[in-house]
Amino acid sequence: MSKKVNILFAIIAAVCLFLAIGCGEAEDENQAPVTLRISNIAGGDYLDESGKLTTNCTENTGGLLTAYVIGDQTTVGINYDTLGRVSFLSMLNANSSNFEGDWGSVILNRYRVSYRRTDGRATPGVDVPYPFDGACNVYIPAPEAGAEPEEVLLNWVLFVRGSAKDEPPLSFLHPQEFGEDSFLSEIILDFWGTDFMGNAVHVNGKNLLKFQAIGEADIEPSQTPARILLSANPSVVTSSQTSTITGTVLDIDNLPVENILVSFTITGGSLSSGTEITDSSGKVSVVATPTITEGLMTISADAGFGVTSSITVAVNPS
């Protein structure tokens, strides 16, 4: 069979798969009075005519996603995270038609991203990137009986880690030189949380994602984080108070870096959010709440590219 025919069959198979996949619903084991559904997965990377690479692109509103990989082994560490958007719908279950109040509202607080090639291969580190877990904070209000469900958008979701693009199998992709320069995969998103009655909730969805290698020359020079500065206000709290943690991401020239995903972790407390995106001033902020009565809260921030920092907040008894 000719190479052109093989390519045609591959394209037809991918289109059929795309029509068959898409958005998933919460599992039947959920005891919540509502059913969640992922209604849209959008964003991904976009390369415009000038060669500028952006992520979480507004040009993609829900079709085939793309994650660009700089296919040059001499440029390890400059690949960026691929980000996107996920939309949710909440609908009353058939046996909850008379349900009233906010008890059907849901908060999703964690998610997992995994991958599977369109030919079924899914060995992490061999066929597809390794799966990973992330934190989120999504409030989905209880739907009103008889009303059309409204979409709730979660923006800046991490779809592909930049570090994964420097590891097999993505590091084996090379642009128009030798070997494979792209492959199609499913991106599978699982979200977990609880409703206001304490019932566990799980919803998943998937979309097609193309991993595509490009040369370094295809990328416009852009800022790369060199350090992140953390501050705490206040730096001393009682066990009943909170502290606002602000991070500022700077490049090698001490200029602020915009649109960088910063991940936060904490010991001795809880955070208002596990991830935030830097604004035009390179700043992000989260609120830290003590879970200890006395001692130190330690807050750590990771801006990718090996850029991390930590800060402590002293906690005194109320």
C-alpha cells in the first residue's frame, strides 16, 4: 500500500476518533444530586504568521489542540507549558427534580492529565508523556430546576508540562529532519471534588491533541523566568488570620515576565489556589491560611524552568 494511502487512512481514523470522543460526564458512582459534564476543552498552542508562539490561544475554541515542541536537543529547558481552558456544565439528576438550595453546588479541587495515542498506545515515557496531577479551585453553582445550565469556565489549565517536552517521547520529535515530527494523541482530563453535602464528584473529558515539533528558528525570542521573588503580608499572623503571598517573576534582565504559570505548595496551612498566572507586572498572589496554632507556614513557588523560591510566615496562638 502506498505511503499516500496510509496517510489518508490515518487522517480518516483521526477524524472518526475526534467525532467519537470529546466531552465526558461524571461517573455513575457519584451520589451528588447533580451530574457534571465537561462541555468544551479549548486553547493549546498557536503559532502565528510572524512566528510568535502563544499558548491558551483564543483562536482555538474547542477543535483539535496543538502542543508545539522545540525539536532541538541543544535547547533543553526552553520549552514552554501548553495551557488551555475547560468548560463545565451542571445538570440536576432525574431523581433530583425537586431539589432546591445550594446543596447541589460543587467545588472541584484537583485534576489529572493523561494521554493516549490515537492508535491505542499509552505507555508513559515511551508512547506518551507521563500523566501528572494539578490543583484547582472551581466553584460550580447548583443548577435551577427547569433552567438551561450555564457553563463555568476554568482558565489557564496546564495541558502539557514544558519539562515533558524535553523528555521522551516528545524529545524524539524533530522538525523536517529525520524520524517523526508529530503524532496525534488524546488528552484526558479528570477532575475531582465534592458537593456541598460532602458527596464525592468526578468528571472527565477528552479531546484530540497534536504534538508537533518545530525548529528553534520558528520561535520569536521571548522572556524566560530567571527568578521569582516572594513576599508575605503580613509575615506574622495569629492562627485565625491570613497572609497574602505575592510572587514576582523576573527574567535575566530583571524585567517582569507575563503569562507564566506559577505553582504554589504549603506546609502548616492551606492556600486559596494552587496555581496562578503572572500579570503584565509579572505578579501573582495567593492567600495562606494557617492550619496550625503555632509555628511556621512554609510557602513554596515554582515558575518552571527550574525557578523556585520559598518563604515562611510565623504563626502565633490567637
